[in-house]
Amino acid sequence: MLTRFEVSHFKSFNEKFVFDLSKPSDYQFNPEGIKNGIINKAIIYGANGCGKSNLGLAIFDISSHLSNNEFKGELYQNYLNAESAAEVADFSYFFHVANQEVIYSYGKSDIDNLVYETLTISGTKVLEIDRRKNNVAYIQLEGAENLHTDMGESNISLINYVKNNTVRPANSVNDAFDSFLAFVDKMKFYKYLLGNYFFLGFKKGTGSMEDSIIKQGKVADLQDFLNRAGIDCKLEQFEYNGKPSIAFVFQEKKIYYRDIASTGTQSLMVFHYWLQRLKLQEYVNFLFIDEFDAFYHHELSEFIIEELKKTDAQVILTTHNTSIMSNDLLRPDCYFLMTKEKIKPLSQCTERELRFGHNLEKMYRAEAFDV
């Protein structure tokens, strides 16, 4: 799980920005929001322009060089903070995997160019390179003793270099190394922007959402999900333009779903696609959805959160919808307030002891919380 994330000099983040998920409070209600002492379900609030979307992009920068999944590089234009003279954006990730702490820090001059990397496992530095000094890597992993340490002009990640060129024996350090990479490979991000969905971490060659639903025989499951979400409809597989497709079924005809489904309904169908993978954890163990309920009624937003609470995966959502800022859904340490400079859970934004009976939304609107 991701326990802490730090970024500086990237996009809207000039000075160090820290997102800490490792310090839940001692609430006894809605325990689904916490897993192994780490905040597992988080909802982020903040004014327009405070950097919520950029936080998601910053967290997923790691996928661009440690994963072979699809990556939308166009989302990473204007990479460095425009107000900073820094030539490198700095990132630090703190993970809890294989019962150990893994810290991965690196710097980039742009989305494609790694400048330095450091990997620490349970307090011991195992990999390091800083190309600002020289091209010689520090490598201290059992099974990697015979690797050349002079990386030359190669810009490959030191992590990938070790992963791709060694057969390492099983031990606690190598297990943590492999678990860290497996976690990163299952990190996924999506948002809806200007009429299109943007995905990060999608497997290359993966078919469309519609193809996947049909292939897995999930059309009836999708119909049931939409019905439970309050959308009265009937779905069937049918042939459309010579290929298997999904149709809304009416008394007299069948209509291709994309031709008539509202933006909100299509957004729900995308969510259902991800929800199946969250439940399995074979494909997704960390999901960031930017403006997850932009097209939902507040009751539908509540339904989505209840569905997410049933999964073990770590989920981070951004929203402007204060009607779901409720102890009935999550807890004060799962709701985060964000400004351009910092982000803190509600439980740390007031000196008052927040209890289950408190109306968080009312307190928020009354400006009772100070980031």
C-alpha cells in the first residue's frame, strides 16, 4: 500500500507537498476506510486550481518508467513548475509491501528523463544512481552482484535494469523489491476530461471496456449494477456494425448503448469495469479517480462509495460534492482538505474531537476546518 507521497517542482507543486496516509485516527466506525493501519479509502476536497488533478498525475508519474502499461504522456506537458528555477522534479514514494517499508525516491527533468534514483528497503539503501555526479550505480541486492554498475549514457531506470537482468533468490529484501514492482504495475488512474476518458496504467493491447464486458460474460452483471444504481434498463449483447456489442433493449427495438446512454450512465459503466478488477485485485490494487462523481446525483455518489468500501484495494477519489462528506459513509480521517501548499485529513483540521454524530458537511460549510 502507498503510505506517504512527496513531490516538489512538478507542475503546480513548487515546494515539497506531502500526502500522508499513514496516520489514521482511532475511530471505531467505518473501519473499511483503514487497512493495516493505513488509510485505504480517501476522498480529497479542494478549490478549483488547488492541484487535485496534478496530485493524481504526480502519484502516477512512477508508472511512466517502472511499468510497461499504457501511459498518456500528453497529460505531462509543462512538467516542471513554472515558478521554480529547479531543473528537476522530485518524487518520493513510501510503500508498505511484504511487511516492509519500501522508499523509492527519484528526480526527472521531464517525463522521459530520469536524473537520479534511490531505493531503500527496511531502512537499508539497496539501489542508487545520480547521473548529475556520474553514471555509476550503487547496487546491493543479493543475486545482482555480477551486474555492471556503469550505466553509461543509458536512461533506463536502475530499478528496471536490475529487474530485467537478474534472477534473484528469495529473501525478505528481494520479496519486498518484487512486491513493490507488482504494486506499481497494478496502480491505475482515470479521469473524464473534455469528452474523453484518460487512463494511466492500462495494460497495453487491452481491448475496450465493451469488449472486456462481453468477453467475460458480464453483460447481465452490468445490467444488475446499473439497476442497483437506480437506472432502470435492460441490456443484451447484439451485433452492431458487424461486431459483438451492447444494446439497451426496449419493447420494439435494441439500440447501441453509446447512441443513447447519458454521460452519467457511460461513466457508471466505466466504473463497473474497474470495480470488477478492484474486487479481484488481479489487475488493480490502487485506483485514483479524478472527479469521480462529476456526472452523478449525490445519491449515486453514495452508492459508488458503498461499492468501493466492499473492496480491499486502496482508492483515492477527488470531488467537489460535500453531500458525501459524512460519517455515515467514511470517517473524518478519510476526508482530506487540500490547498496549493498542503493536504490534511479533517481529523487534523480542527482542535475539536470529531465524533460519529457530528455533521461534517455542515461544519465544512461553516468553515470549521482549517488546513
